[in-house]
Amino acid sequence: MAASAAEGNSSGRHQVVVIGSGFGGLFGTKELKDADVDVTMIAKTSHHLFQPLLYQVATGILSEGEIAPPTREVLSGQKNATVLMGEVTAIDLERKVVVSELLNRTLETPYDSLIVAAGAGQSYFGNDHFAEFAPGMKSVDDALELRGRIFGAFELAEIAAARGEDTEALLTFVVVGAGPTGVELAGQIAELARRTLKKDFKNISSRQARVVLVDAAPQVLPPFGERLGTKAKKALEEIGVEVILGAMVTHVDQTGIEMKFKDGRAQRIESSAKIWAAGVQASPLGRTLSEQTGAGLDRAGRIAVNPDLTLPGHPEVFVVGDMISLDHLPGVAQVAIQGAKYAAKEIGNRLDGKPSQGPFKYWDKGSMAIISRFNAVMMVGRIRMTGLLAWLSWLVLHLVYITGFKNRFTAVVHWFISFLGRDSSERTSTMQQVFGRAAIQRLEGGVADLVATPEELAAAEERRAELEATAAEEARLTDQRQRGVHHEEPEAATS
């Protein structure tokens, strides 16, 4: 039976529910700070993730805490905001209720206005089984697992070399997807092999590591245009990354990947460390909303919205960020941030009796991607730039959007150590990080199988009360010296 959050609402104010703690969810919630509303954010994690820097967690430059501050801490000064942890499993548009679950606990949260900013996950283009051997990089868990796989590959190669075995597959790293994430990750793994780890091993030379970047597209960084894509490819090759374009991955297993080219030619690369950075799939909540409204879905699961980001027939529901299909908007942080701010302002205008802002208009602030130390690509308006200046611009921009002063400070320190020196200060990894995901996936109900249901807890509490009563009776018998003492049973009363 689902509990309801309605009982906790005694203010009588307009209730806004925000789904997601990413860029859209966080900025939408903060934008409502001064509005005469109560805001409830529901998210499946307890942190706000600065996703563009996940690859730096995976490669040991930053810790997860520096790019994922606790959401409660970020919003602690906002009096009208409440944070609830849970995965949203359903949205009932007719009843205006959001249903969320956390470890067998179900909660229903009513709303007057709703901002859906649930984001997107990794897409394997119908080959979800690839994820077992080629993890994506969309969460802190993903980054920590990849950190263990990347550094673990070097450790395994060291042991194999000591035993006289071949290390080529162990020292081959394949990154699938030549978008910004794939380019940044491939470049940083190459930096690890060439600079950071070059003196750390005795039996192997980390500089012999092979880093391969694979994509079915004909160029690197397609959204950046042909000229920047060509420069990025050249820069990657200069630091030792092997770029293979026009190759579609057709199979992934424990020991490698298989690719197929347009001319029908097939190629296999033996590799123990594969990383998937190709394609995204919008949150399943898009389908839930589509089924109730008739709004269309594109191939990536993004839902068609009105020009004001609302759902057809439901002006109280806004959808923002990676979930929307509107005017060919890209799936970048700025779309989510600007869309969420627009939705929050629209809600405030309605309550204040002000006119609508009109259709949502996206301001493209440009795109950036880091390639290697002191080298990046930048596209802002008509400006196209590569090299050191683009890299410095990337540094400044990311510092601006990292949430919290302490996170900015520690990020600068670690960047100084990593980029000016040769160390990566966050290289700790464990077997649990590497194999925890696989272990959880083997459970039929996931992590929920590891905890008791409320009904099981109630039964356990009842059993505990029985044991306490038994223990108290045992103590009484001992203290009153009644053990072994015969007592006559009282005679039954007669009429």
C-alpha cells in the first residue's frame, strides 16, 4: 500500500513537484526560491551530479564528492524546498500524483504543477546485453566501476607480465562513441598511460597501452562541425589514440569487441577494458507521459512537447532537458538549465496573474570538449577555437557551474596536480566497485531484495516483542527464586 505525502502539506500553498536532481531539477527548484509555493524534489539519488566531469572521476583526477554534492546541502537554505529520495515509477496525470519507490517503500506525492527533469540514460541501441562488458558513464556508480576497470587492467597486465603471459589485450582500451564524452575519456586514458603511470610498474610499460576510439560516424565530434572534428582527431592521434571511424560495433564480450564497416569488412579488437559512450535514451517516464497524453516519442524516447514545454492537454506539466523533442534541441546541460528556469518562471507568472513568457527560446552558449592536457575544442557562436585558450575557457566554464565553493577549490587543486604534474590523486578502486553492479543485477528485485519490506519489518517487530516478553519472564522467575518451586493451581470457582 502506498503512503501519501499529502498529509504533510498543511500550508495550503501551490504544490510544485520536481522530478530529478540533475541540472534541470536543481535549477528549476532554485528558481522557485522566492515563489509562493512549496517545492518537493524527488530524485533517485541523494546528490546533484555534474555529469560533464564524470570522466575525470573514472580516470582518477577528481573524487565523486567534488562533482556530486548532496542535494540536501545545496538546497538547505531554501525554506520552501523539500527533498525526497526515491525512483519515480509512475505519474498519474488525472489524479495529479507522482508515485515513487525507495527500497520497498512506496510514496504518492500530489502536485498542482509538475516539472519533469528525469534526464536520460545510456543507450545500447537495442543491445542492452553489451552493458555487462562495456559499462556506460551516466552515474557516479558507472564512473567508479570504470575507474576500477581502467586501473585494474594495468594491475592485471603487471601480473600477467610477471608470469610471462601476453598483455596486449589487457593493455588495450576501447572507447565506443566519438562524442564529447568519448573523446575526453579516450584522451585522458592516453594521458594516464603516457604520463601518470609511466613510472609505476616494473614488469610492463604503461606507455605501450593501446587506446582505441570507435564510432560509426564519419568524423569525431559531429556536433562541432567538420573542421573542429578534424582537428580533434589529429590531436587525439598525436597523443597516441587510435581513431576508427565508420565502424559499427556489432558484438561485445568479455575479451573484446567486433565491428563492421560499410564495405562489409569485419574487425575484432581483443580488449579487457571496454567503455560505452555512444548514444542516450530518455527516461522511461517519457513513455508513461506519452501513453496518457498521446504525445509522440522519437527513437531516443524523447517526448514531443508544446512550444512552452508543457504536455498537450496538461498545461500544469512541464518537461525539460534530455527528455524533450522540440526544435532539434541538443541534449546538453544548458537546454535543461534554461528550460527549467523558464518553467519555474512560467509557474510563478501564472500564480501572480502575469502574462506568459511566450514560447521557450534556447540561447546556445556554445560547446566545449577537452582533448588532452592544455588542448580542447570550443564552439561559441561563429567562434571556432582549439588549443590552450579553448582549454582555459573549458576550465573556467566548468568551475562556474560546479556547485559549491569547496567543490570548486578542491577541483582546482586536483587539476593543478594532474595537469601541471603527472599525478592523479583519486586512483583508489576496489573489487566491490568493479563487480557490485553485476552482483546486484543477478538479484531478481535488485537492491530491494537485500532489505526487508515494511510488512516483514512489522512481523519482525512482533517477534521481537515476544522474545522480550519471554526474556522478562525468565528474569522474573530467577529474581523471585521461583524455579523448581511447586505451586498449587487455584481451584476453579463453583456456583
